[in-house]
Amino acid sequence: MRHLVTMVGSVLLAMSLAACRPPAAVVKPVSKALPPAVNTPGARYVHAEVDRHQDQSGFRLLTHSNNALMSRVALADHAQHSLDLQYYVFDNDATGRLVAQRLLAAADRGVRVRLLVDDINAGNSIDLFDALDTHPNIEVRLFNPFATKKPSLLSKATQFLLDMHRLNRRMHNKSFIADGNVAIVGGRNIGDAYFDAGDNVNFRDLDLIAIGPVVQQAEHAFDAYWNCDAAYPVKAFGGKHADHYDLAKLRVQLAHDARKFAQSDYAQATLVNLPNGPMADQPGAWFWGPATLVTDQPAKIEAGPDQAQLRIGPDIKAMTDAAQHELLLISPYFIPGDTGTAYLDGLAKRGVTVKVLTNSLASNDEPMVYSGYSRYRRPLLESGVQIYELRPAAGAPQSATSGGTSSGVSLHAKAIVVDRQKVFIGSMNMDARSKLLNTEMGIIVDNPSLAAAVSKFFDSATQPEHAYHVSLKDDGSPHGGAMQWQDTEHGKPVTYDHEPGATTGRRVEVQILKLLPLESLL
């Protein structure tokens, strides 16, 4: 009897696990990036610039959120052959629908559009994706999806519980490639919060616009993900799917939303603030230099024990190993672990100035992550690492929908600067999740001027009016005294003896979370 119960239980478990898997039989034609366009005005401009800088790639830094949005819109509007987009989040909100409307307009001109989105946050956008996919020139695929097209919260939780090894691994990559000639790679997803258009917290982030050889590297990376086993067509799932009537209805809705967006305070402010130069925060020349696009392999999500050859960690470490004078680290979610803490301690001991910018408890949108980070804060400070935590200063950007103001800002940029010479900008946080669970990507560039621009971003963000400087009180003890947070209020220095700006309840929550064995999941 016990054997029978065990056998039945095994069968039920196997059925449950099978039910948590996406469809096995999927018609998914392999497709590759189209050759770079050469016969459009934009292509001629890009190729003329690249031809003058053999074996180098050109870059512009996107620090301003409205420029980051309008650069994507401009690329979509000028595309003549292809648009390839890969994102962790593509929200069905004002800016997400604006980008979708421009993708649809491009498809109507004959542009081939491929959109790959991670499925973990796709629920609110799935009908939008389904309707777009009906267009003959648009194909949408979901990465590592749940078993059903639009699972309920309960279904999602159940599937996650039964198939955690797979569903806990996500595609965090972010790229936007137009005509095989121009790419945007960085930390921003598609959604209001990433472009200063949200009503609540907005993210401070960094992207690179790239031209030159690195763009083809980005296309090869996109193709690897687009054709991998974990990418499923949005119409591969059971249930009702959109048809041409739904697409026609969506076309009207998106056109209406785009007109409404154009009349918003946000859009008007953006038009006033946009520079004269094409797709950059400042008009002028590109930053030119040797560059490499680094990306995790899609197989990373299926791997068991850590396989270094599948991830970008070794490339990043080779870059930071070379630091001789200074290492700047920007990461919203910063959990170095014992190994990372020892590594930074080693750099500091050989005379490298190490500075870290991350979120404060008050600006962090993930208190669980902050609980992991706070374990290592004191050991880092004792090693001489300088730590800055972004303040949740009230924002003033105009909302894309209501014309109101945001309630604050949160750091979302992921960047590394070595000796103000080499730069990494991408999607990778400095935590175990980015290292071992999610797939990530970014660009490493050797260019002092670009490094200076990112360093300027760091230096500005770490000013007392923008960030808390965390340090140890000088009480004469060998390892320093208690931690303190310093900033300025109304031009006068202020010192706190606990995480400022956070409620007592939030601080207690963090202390409780620190007791739980969660770090490997963060």
C-alpha cells in the first residue's frame, strides 16, 4: 500500500511538473539578423562615421531619461529594414504603448520587428504583445515562460513553487537594435518608471547608444536568445488569440494614446529640453574606442552548478583586476557576498580607491535586497571601501499621464569605471542573482572621455545633496566606531546614526529579513 501511495504521489508530482512546462511542440522558425542597412540616410551617416574609425565603435551616453525614451522613438521612426528588441520588462503603460505604436508604424512601412520579452512581468502586456504579433511584420516571443499565456497570481505562485529551478532564472538583458547599424544597450527597461514618466518612484539609469562593430556583436547575441529553446512564440499557448480585428482596434487605441502623450506636460518638457544633436544628451562627437559586447549565454538558465564559461563574470573581473588607482561601482542591488567583499578588500589593500554607489534603504524598491547588502556594509567600510547610498529626494519630472510629480528617485544604473579609462555599462547588478541566475549583458569600452562622463555621473550622484555618505565614526577603536550616514540639509551637514529617510517599520523588516537564508535568491 505504501508503495502504491508513493507511486501515485510520484505520478501526480510528474503531472504537476508537466503542467508547469510551456508547450513542447512549438513551430518556431529560426531567423537571423538582417544585414546592416546601407541605403538609408541614417545608414550612410553611420557608415561614414565608422569608416573613419577602423576597428572602433562609437558611443553616446544617455543619462537623461527623456532623451533615453526619445532616442528609442527616433530609432524606430527612422528604421527602414529591421528592429530587434530584447527586454526584461516592457510595460503596457504610457511610454510602453508609445514605443509599441512606433514599432507598429515601422512594421506598416515594411520593417521587420522582432520583440523578445522575459515572461516574468509580461502578464499586463500579454494582450498587447498578442495583438502586435498578428501583424505580418512583427513577431513576439516570450523568454522562459509560464505554462499558460496569462496565469493568475495563484497559478503563477503554484508553477513557481513546482518548477522553481527553471522559473527562478530570468532574462535580464536589455537591447534595442535598429537596421543593424545602431544599438541602445544599458539598464533601462521599457516603462514609465525608466523614463521619468511615472507617478511614483522613477529610476536613475544609464544607457549607451552604439555604432560600429559592437552593434553586430549585439545582433549575434540577440539571435542566440531569439532562437534558443527557452524563447516561445506568444501564440504558442492555448486559449483565444488576437486576430486582425484586434490589431485594427489596437492600432486606433495606440494612435489615440500617442496623441494624448504628445500633449502631456512630460512630452512638452521633453521637446524643450532635447539637445540639437541626434540621440544624445549633448550635441557633438561620438566617444570612439575599442569595445566588446559581453553577454551571458542563454544556456545559463538551464545550468546546474556554476559554469563560468556561460556568463560575463570573468570578463568583468578581468577588467576590474587591472585597476591600479580607482574603481567606481554603480549598482542599485549590491550584494558582494563573502567572496566579493574579500575581493574589494584586496583591491583596497593594494592601494586602489574603491567607491560604491547603491540605493539607500529609503530609495531601495527591494528591502529584501537591502537586507542582503547591509550584511557586508561594515566589513567593506573597515576595508576602506567608500560607500554612498542614493537619497530618495523628491522628484520633479512631469508625469506622462497626470501631469503630477514623482514621489522620489531610485538608482537603477549598472556601471563600472576602472582608472577613469575603461567603462562597463549594462544590465548586470552586483549580486548573486545577476551572477548565477539571471542572464545579463553589457558593453566594455576603452575610452577615457566616456569614462570621464560616467565618472561625472558618479561624482554628481554622490554629492551630499543627492546621496548619504556611509562611514564609521572615528572613536579611536582599531576598526572604527558605529556606522553613520552624512548628507546636507539646506546647505548644512547632517549626521544620522541609523538609515535615514526610512520608517522604523522598514528598518525592522530589514532586520527580520537578515535572519532568513535568502541571499542565494537575491
